[in-house]
Amino acid sequence: MRSPHDRRRNQRRHRMLAAWAACGLICAAALPTASAADRHHPHHPDTDFDVLVFSKTAGFRHDSIEEGVAALTQLGEENGFTVTATENSAAFNRHNLARYEAVVFLSTTGDVLNPGQQRAFEHYIAHGGGYVGIHAASDTEYDWPWYGGLVGAYFDSHPEIQQADILVEDHAHDATAHLPDTWTRTDEWYNYRDNPRTETHVLASLDESSYSGGTMDGDHPISWCHEYDGGRSFYTGLGHTEESFHEPEFMRHVLGGIRYAAGQVQADCRPEEGYTPLFDGTSTEGWTQAGPGSFVLGEDGTLTSEGGMGLLWYEAESFRSYSLKLDWRMEGDDNSGVFVGFPPSDDPWSAVDNGYEIQIDATDADDRTTGSVYGFQSADLEARDAALNPPGQWNTYEIRVEGERLRVYLNGTLINDFTNTDPARSLTDGHIGIQNHSDDDTVSFRDIRIKELPAQG
């Protein structure tokens, strides 16, 4: 926490702001109507990355593939990446795969790669490659267990095409941040042989009560992500129909998956279970504002800072050993923070004097920048910079408190490991809060959740 008139600037600020200025890719709403079966767009020097779209089928062939290829090609043209589309499995060799930041399996079916091509793809993923599976990508390579682990789950069955409700579980990932809590659309809804929740991070699931034919006992993931064997994987079960590839929300969903798999945006894709919401986007019950300013509850389920300098803290309960997760977004060069380990008080400075702040402000001094334990310990700046999404995009913190040890994860990456040695402070019992810093600082929060951990010592 610092005065808005006492902001130190350093060279990192200029480097990061320049990088952020070059980073703003937005999915255009206009979608293609032409079809394309197999095309290669030469690399353009002003594009940021390259994507291979693979749509070979050795089983059922979806009528939507041609529309999908055309839509993905145009999506690349409008969002700064080059698409190479092919159904030739000979493209799966080490030399060729090395050209691409991500490989999309577009409704592939059956056995589409021979053993040598499989080994080349395993090598590609092991060296940091990205995978995107769309719809029937899960109906592919049943005799290749490594691939089953990569996609996350194999197809089992499906009912007839019908309308259903999709429940968005992650509002920070680039593939789902634009979606409402409940996304209603028409598609062919896959059931899977196994539930991927324990091995992947579920982004969205189906409400089985909203349609007929779901067989996954009420827990029905339909889109997920995870890190796998050195690379990144994103899968969505959506995309059976030709109409899907003319839906702006679906194409933005796919764009986010491609950008994640290609390493263009960061996300926490570790499996997540057992968390209890402290703020779910609908009510601030249990929370109390200390000091001036406030947080505005938005229709999109966010809390956005307004005025300052104050603190919205969770008065209903204190915590001892826990994992706290929350999503946050800056509008520009803004300032906020998450406080932990402080006693109850209506004075926001009590949290400063008695607790610890995990800073949000990527352009301040090292011990007062994003990921730092403010004034006490800098984050690992190299790891922080690699994990950080720029202003306008969501980030996820995990703040893990066990005894006097405090660890900070940014989008799934450990960036700070701090141990309290100050006898006047203690992390073993205290409250949590989020800061509103000043009239000039706008930071939003959403999906604040906690999981209590076994007590230490």
C-alpha cells in the first residue's frame, strides 16, 4: 500500500508497458462463410505465431470440418496468427512441427497417426508445444494412451443435437472470460468415458438437468485445460454443427484456447477441487468496507475498486491454514493488493501494520510490484514476468498460507515463497481483504474462493 503521489517508476515499467501495447489481440465478430478443405497460408512477418490445423478422419467425418477450417483460418487472419490446414499426417514430423506454437485437432476421428508420427508429436509436446482439441478430437487414437492423457478424456456417447446450459466455472481463462455464468446454446453434447476433473482444470461443464441424455451423474465437464508432459492442452467438446463456426461467442472461446495452448496468454490450469466461494459474484455478504472508497458490484460478477484508500475485508471468518484463490484484472497502470493475516479492525491501516499485502502493481519497485510481499520480499521477477497477463486481461492468484509460510502463485506459477519471521506479525490466524487504492486506480476482482488446509505445527 502506497500513496498515489509516491509512485516510483523504473525501467521495467517502460519495457512492460511497451510489451503490453503490442499484445492486444481481439477476436472480431465477423465470421467466414466460405469453406476450405486443405490450404496453407504462407507465414507473414507481422504475425505473432503459427498454428497447424489437422482434420484427418479415419472414422465418422463431421460435415462441419470444412466450415471449421475456414473459420479458424479467418480467425488467424484477424488475430495475428498464421494457420496451416492439412489432412496429411506426414506433417507430423519433428522438423515440421517445430514451426508451430499450437496444433489443433479439429474433429479428427479414429487412428490418424502412425507410430513414428505419434513419437514426433510426443516430442513436440515434451518441448513445450501446444495442443487444442475441438469436439471429436476426443474420438481419436483410442489405442494411444499418451494421447488420451493429452486430450483429457475419451468420447463415450452422445444424445441427439439439442439446446443445453453450459455452466462457466472459470471466468479468468481467456477461453471463458467473455462468457456469462450460464451459456445456453445448441450442439451435440458428448459424454466421456471418464471424468477429467481430477486431472485437468475444468473451464465449463454441462447442466445435465437442462437437456436429455447426459450420463455423467451431474458432474459433466465439457471444456478444460491442463499442462501435460511439458506442453499445454486445451479441449472443448463444442463444435459439432456448422453453425458453431459462425457463432462469435464460440469462436472467441476457441481463440482463447488457441492463445493459451500457444503460450500467448497465461492461466492457472491446475486441477481445482474443494474450494468454497467467499465472493461468487452475486453478494458481498460477510464482507465489510474499512476506510474510504468502496467496491462496485458489477452485473458481470466483479468487484471493482472505487476511490480509496480503503480495504474490503472478509469479517465473517478468520483463517489459519488455507489456499486462497481469486481472479484480478487491472485496467492500466493501476494499484491494489490482497491482504492476509491481519486482525479484525475498521481501520484499513491495521492490515498494513499487522498483516501482509500481496501486491498488484506491475510497474513499481521490486519489493512493491505484482507478486511481492509488499515491502518485505520481491517476487521472482523473471518467473513473474513470464506468468503475468497484461492490463485488460485476467490473472489468477493462489495465496497459500501454511504456518508462517506464504507462497504466491500467479496463473499457476510459483513466484514468491516467503516465511514470516517478524514476532509482531503472524500468519497462523487472520483475516483476508482486497484493497481499493485511490481514485486513479481501477482493479477488478472475481471468484474469490478458499480451501482450508491441515493445520501446521
